[in-house]
Amino acid sequence: MARQGNSRKIRRTTLVFSVCLAFLIGIGLAQRLRVPTLWPVLFISLLLSLRRRSLWTLVWLVLFGLGAGLWRGSLYQAKLAQFDHYYNHKVTITAVASQDAAYNKYKQLTFDAKNIVVEDTGQRLTGKVSIAGFGLNAVFAGDEVKVAGTLKSSLGSYQGRMSYAQLTLVAHHNSLVSDLRRRFTSGVQSALPEPLASFGMGLLIGQRNTLPTEVSQALLMVGLTHIIAVSGYNLTILLRSADKVAGKQSRRMKLLFSFGLVAVFLLFAGTSASIVRAAIVSMLSIMTGYYGRRFKPLVLILLAAAITGYANPYYVWSDTSWYLSFLAFYGVMILAPMIQGHWRKKWRESLVASVALESICAELMTLPFILHTFGQMSFIGLVANVLVVALVPLAMLLTLGAGLAGMFAAPIVGWLAWPARILLTYMLDIATMLSRLPHVFAQNIGFTIWQMLASYVLIGFVSVALHRKTKRHKHATITDKETKELDVRSLQMVHN
């Protein structure tokens, strides 16, 4: 809290933190709780006390956040309830493909669908459905498709799934962005052999539906799946690496360079939920840095979580990737910098050491959740991350260069792509070699919710201890600097 006159004003960051956290809790409660819509009344009361920033303001903010979260969650629950009428029934829907389709192990075309309309009733359904079926040779992002089959309930971020469905093309909606993305994918495939091409695309934009099963399993066993997951981790690493490369360039140049990097990444990676989450976090951080201000990382993460939770409350209710994303953000943006602050200067300035530390902290934050949700872990993940993850930014850059060479310089693409080929081969060979060691991967580990919560409480205590130590270190550094300056001024006065 900041003291002003005789009154005590609560910091704005505390207010933002509180309302975002209360809003997310309200959304979570809305899945099981129904209450009257009181948030407009709370909002009016909040406006009356907002300028004072007193304890009552904090109380009204928390109540407003809870009310707004319950309201938003209840509205979305009502929309999702429309699916209940169609579960376990044969239906015909028209939907728009969210991504290019790929073949699964049953030789079915699989893709995610949005903008769902039930043909018989004309009812529009809110949410996302996983589609797998036959009848078309290919389905591209943006295509409108008619799907006939049995609608089943689903888990995670999907509101339903349809397998062994009959697919019929209604309209083909091609776009310049989709065309460019497919051309780039073809460029990577012409520049690099498989599975290097698929692995490179996984590193660059999180595309892993074309990765061979044995490669996916090897990455899973050594704890490296996160480097090819669509979690926004790649964008975060890219921006942090770009900031270190830019060095002492002007703020405007850094801003333009970072925005351009985000735009290019979104262009090739698409606008999946996890990528958009990372873009929101990154853009907020970039903008505040440009104007000479600084978001506290925890407030930034909660603000991005509240924005995405408002857009789709289903994330808060049952989207595993949503939780993994923000846990990883905490490791990268909060835990790693606090640990790095106690390193020697040469280690703090090392890009390789920074990326390795951020990856380890992200894995540490996600491990309890993974153990509870999936019941599996790698005992060699730390070694694999140290040997591989520090090279991810360079591998992404080289894969991008190889893809562009495949697009625009096909006759000499072999010469231009060999650095990417060497590095990607090394990374895959390390993963494969480590996965063949005995007893490196364990499954069916029973990790209860209380064990998971206890792990995060322990991490919280460590974070608080590191934060306090960092503040003491900064205070001591400032004090030493002021003492030296005072000594210099005293000597000058004596000399004069």
C-alpha cells in the first residue's frame, strides 16, 4: 500500500490483481452455482469508491469480479446446454474447419470445427467440435463442410466429437494467409527430409499432427513435448531472445521489431487459443515497456487469464492446455528471473543459459499438474532440457530460413537448409538416445489433487522467499552505490 497524507491508498496493481482473480473464481463457480445477476449493482457501488482506492474499494472490486464471473459463466453454460439435446443422436451439421485436416491412424480426415449449425433445426451451437470422417480427399482451414454422423460428448476444450462421419464440401473459402501458410509448409518439406520437416514445424508453430508416432513418443519420454506443443511457449522464447539480440537499440525499434515478430508468428502459426493467449501476454508486456512502465508479471498473467476466460469460460472449467500455458508463463516470467537475479553477470547475459533456465522453470511449474492429470513423468527431463531446449530459438530461426529458401530459392535449397538439418538432427538424436535408456519414463503415477496443491504451495513459499531476497539484494546494492557516491563527494569537498 502507498501512503498519501493521512490516508492509505491501495496500489492499482493490487486492485487489478484482485478483480482478475475474483473474476476467474466467479467463472469457476458458475459451472455449479447459479446466483441472481448482481454485478451491475456492484459496478455502481464500485464507481462511487474507485477514486479513493481504500479497503472498501478492494472489497467492492472483489465482489464485482465474482459477480461478473458468475454472470459470464452462467451465460456460457446456457449456450453449452444446447448440445445436450443432440448428444448420442445422429445429426447433420454444417461447420467451418479451424485448421487444415490431417489423417489419423484410422485413415480418417481429422480437424476442429467451429461456427456449427444443426441442419434440421437451423440452431447455431457455441463451441468447438472435433471431426473425423471420410468422403473428402482434403479439408483446408476456412472450408465450410457438411458433416453427418453421431455427436458424442467430449472432454477438454471440445464440446463434442464426431467420428466415422460422412464429409461433404459445401464451400471452399481460401485466403491469402492460409495460402501463404501452406506454401511455407511445403517449402519446409522440400528443404528438409522427414521427420526433420515435421519436427521443425512443431518447433516453429506447434504443428505436430504430422510428426511420426515414434518421434512423439520419444519426446514425451524425455520431457520435451512442450517444445512442439501449441502453448505459446515458442512465442515467449522468441520475444525474449529477440529482446536480448536487440540489445541497446531504441525503444521504438524494439517495439516495431517485436510487433513484427508477433505478426509473422501469428501469420504462420494461425490463431489457435494458446497462440492468442501468448500474443496477449506478449503485447501487453511490450506496450507497457515502450511507455516506460512495467506490468508486474503476476498481474500480467492474471489479466491475460481473465481476458481469455471471458472470451471462453470453458477454458477455466476444463481446458488442460489453458492451465499448462499460464503455469508455464509463471515459470518463465516470474520464477526464472528471480533465480537468474542471483547469478553472476556473465551467466545472466548468456542467452543459452537464460533459455535453459526458463525451460526448466516452466517444466517445474507444469509437472505437478501433469502428474495429477496424466499420471506420467520423465526422470531424465532435466538433462534433456539442458541439452536441447537452449537451442530451440536457433532451431526455430534456421527452420524459418529453410522454409523461406524452399519457397523462393528451390534450386539451392539444399545448401541453405543444411544448418537447420544438422541442428534438428542433433536434437532428435538426443531425444531418441535418451528415450532408449531404461526406466526413464514412468506412467500411472497417482498424484492426488491435494498433493498437487501442496506442491504449488511449496513453490509459492519458494517464490516469496526468492522475491524477498531479491528485494534485499537490490536495496543493498542501491545503498552501496549511494555510499560510494557520498564518499566521492566528501573527498571532493575535502580537496576543494
